[in-house]
Amino acid sequence: LSMSLSVGASVYPDHESDAESLLQAADAALFRAKELGRSQMCFFSPELLDAAASRFNTEQGLRRAIERGEFELFFQPEVNAGTGQVDLVEALLRWRLPNGTYQMPADFLPVAEEAGLIGEISDWVIQSAVETAARWHHTTWPEVRVAINLSSRQLLDSGFVDRLQDLLGRNQLPTRCIEIELTENVLQTGTVTIHTLRLLRAAGFGVALDDFGTGYSSLVSLEQLPLSRVKLDRGLIATIDTSARSLAIAQAIIGLCTSLGLEITAEGVERRAQLDALLGHPGMYLQGYLFSPAVCSGDVLPLIARMGERVRSFLQPRLSANTGSTQKRRALSSVK
């Protein structure tokens, strides 16, 4: 059993003069402590009241968003470096505000979790992602795979796997078309979530570890979790074209994952030099603004059609080498 303690504190009479106000101030400090991470303590300060008011407004907005259907899924392609094809996209949640702009998950999901709304939002994300994947699979993109980000709280739900399989069954979508993404903090929830992940893998779902390299338990994750893919954090990729040390670290991690039979996605690929440093590894996928930002579902297929020539121009030397190797193997086989 893994436990943590977050503490928010207010002091009489420095912060407030009555019990109710002191509790409100302490609660504002507690929320800030939770934002700072596990096992943190925070004292109240006046600016936290503004933050509390902002959280309240966000919470009310989220409740309206759930009622009005203001959430949307965007999708970012992950390019197979070996083939130049896109057969995997990551589903990313966006909140469409009344003024037409979009708010990113990092700006509202912590409030949703604190307000007890994360379950409804997560259920919508999963259902929408599966339905979109099924539509693509049954029309023009049968080999599609969609990656969905899940929280450890969802994986603690004993009925989650059965409900997910039922959803795919209703949409006639093979389990191989869905990949579950999670972060290293899943290890902090104990053996229950690991058991759930094993059930998912046994059923044919992909399981990817996101932001690999940002936590202290990275290597433990590779040993304990039933993974099919590792996603290298953009922080590891940011300087691989300018720092020999960063490149050596990234290549060592890629080599380790490759030896374990894992697919690898490099996140945050934004420059051609980063791309060049990453090529040459089997099972490598590339994700980032060099290829495309996340786009709405209606733009995904046209985007991939437009991306073809651009991707081939980036990967042509590698694709040509792969083609040549294949032809050489065929020639040797025919000689034998």
C-alpha cells in the first residue's frame, strides 16, 4: 500500500480571523500543495484566493462543458520511421471554449479531478476515441491504431477492461486498434493496476509508457509493466542534435528498449537534425511538429494524404536503404 500526505495550512490571526475563513484558506493552500506533487506542504498566501476563484470558475465551466458537449478530440500522427507510413495517432483532449479558442488538458484536468468530474470526462474520451477509430477502420484506414491516455484511477477500476472490450465489441473494432498510454506514476498505485495492464495486453491492446525518462522509476517500469511501446519524453529529444551527451543517453535508452522488443516513439521531434539523429533504429516512431501538430478528427485523413510526400522527403535515404536491404535479402534467398 503506497500512501502520501499533502498538507495545506492557514494561521490565526495572520491569515483569517474566523474558523470558516481559516478552513477556506487552508483548503486553498491544500489544493496548491497537491499541485506541487506528492507529499507536499503549503501555507496560505493571499494570491491563493485568486487561484481558488479561478478554480471555481473552471469547475463551473467544466460542468457546463459536460452538459453541452464542448469537449473535442484532436489527433497527432506518429510516423513509422521504417516505412514512412502513419498507422498510429494519439488522441488528445481539448476543451472548446465559447469564444472559439481551445484550452489544453493541463489547464483544466487537475480541477476536474479535484471536483470529481474526471470520470465523466475520461469515459467520454474513451468512447469518442473508440468510435472515431472504428469509423476509420471500417472505411478507408483498416490498419489504424489510436492511442488513448488513461489515468491510474481508471486502471484501478476492476470493471474497466470488461467495459472497454464491450465498447470495442459494439463498434466491431479489433483490440489491436487501441493503445493505452500511461505515465510512470501508475507504479505508485500498486499491483492492482499492473494486473489490469496485463489483462489489457492479454486481450490484444497495446500498452505504452508515456514521458519515459522523466521519473526515477523508469528502469523499474520496463521490468514491471507489460509494455508494448515506450515514448521518449521530449526533454530527452530536445538536445540530441546539439549535445553529444544527450544523444548518447537517448541512444542507450533506445538500444535497451529495442533489446526488450519494444516499439519506441520519440516525442517532440521539431527539427530535421533531431530526425536524422533518431533514424536507423527498428521499431522507431516519430511524433512532433516537424510532421504535424494535433488536428481535429475531420482533418486527420486529408492531413495524412498531404504528409506522404513530405515524410518521404525526410526519410528517403533510410527508406531507400531499407528497400535495398530487402531486395538484397530476396536476391540472396533466390541464389540459395
